Amino acid sequence: MRKPSLKSPVIAKNRIVEKHRIGAKRHIVAGILSAAILSLTGCATVPEVIKGTTATPQQNLAAVQSAPQLYVGQEARFGGSVVNMSNEKNRTRLEIAAVPLDSVARPILGERSTGRLVAYINGFVDPVDLRGQLVTVVGPITGAERGKIGETDYTFVVMNANSYKRWRLQQQVVMPPGPTGPWGWGGPGWGGPGWGPGFYGGGGWYSPAPAQVQTVVTE
């Protein structure tokens, strides 16, 4: 009996079936990973160290900048990048370029600065540890102080940071979903009239996109 050639419809169909099985496995794994990530995100809370003592610390820096004296004594929580830092007697001064915070009080990457603030931390903090880093600070607003950004006069909101959190940047690989077809998974191709118009062109199947690397803020 003659063996089927490489161009045999049987072999071609078997190859198509195998590709579908591989694609289905990738799709399932991607779904499980996505569900796990969403689950972790859903359970995430503000770290204990920067929760503060009130249910909703002030986070609207623009509002505080417009009338700092109205907010003196109110607990606030701001975060962003430490652009300047100096050690004074018995305390450390942080100048922070603030950005919006997410639901767990992490600075959101890529957001425009909402302004500058000064946060004073009791005691000595080595500039090597915080300069240029992302932080979130929490504590009472104490007023405002005049200073400069470059040659430009600027009024900084000032607060005492009772506690703070340094964040880290981490790169993670995001895998694309597995190949999908014109009907999606579980459509006519799964035991229906066939696998569809084909793998290439028109409404057929396509290869997954390359993996992407993205930077995220972590603890």
C-alpha cells in the first residue's frame, strides 16, 4: 500500500488539527494567567505602612495648592518621583514630583506631574536610597513654602511624612493570546463543518503577535 504523500489531504488536515490543539493550549494557559492576575489585582490593597489613620487621605494636590492653609492638619497621601533630597538637622527633606496614584496608592507610570510638594521625614534617610525613586508618603499637611524649580519661583505644598513607601520598577513579559479564528474558540471549527476558510488570508487563522515587555510598579 502506498504511503500518503506530504501533499495528502489527510496529512494536511492532521497538521491543521495539531496546530489547533497547540493554539488551544496556549489560549487556555493565557486565560488562566489573566484570571490569576485579575484575581491578585482584585485582592490588592493599600500597603499598611501608607494606609494612614483616616479612611480617605487627601490626594488632590491641585486643590491643596490652591489654598494650602485650608488643609493644614488634614492627612494627605501623595506619591511620585523624588527629584531632590537633602538631609537637615534631625530630619530629611524630600522634593517630590507628584503624579496620580492608583487604587493601591502606587504612582501611575506615564502620567503627567500634578505638581511639586515637600515632605519632611523625621531622622536621617540616605539620599542614595530614595533620590530618583518612586515613593508614596502619608501624613499631615503643614502649609506651604516658597522655593524655586530651576530659575522659576514656586510654592510647594509641605507635609510631614509620618511614613512612606518606596516602590520598585520591574519588567515583565506579556504573552499575546493564542491564535484565534473567524468564529473564535468553540465555533463551527470544533466539530462543525470544518476548520473554516483556511489559515491564511481572508477570514482565516493568523499567528500570534510577538511578546511584549512592559514596566510595572511593584513593592
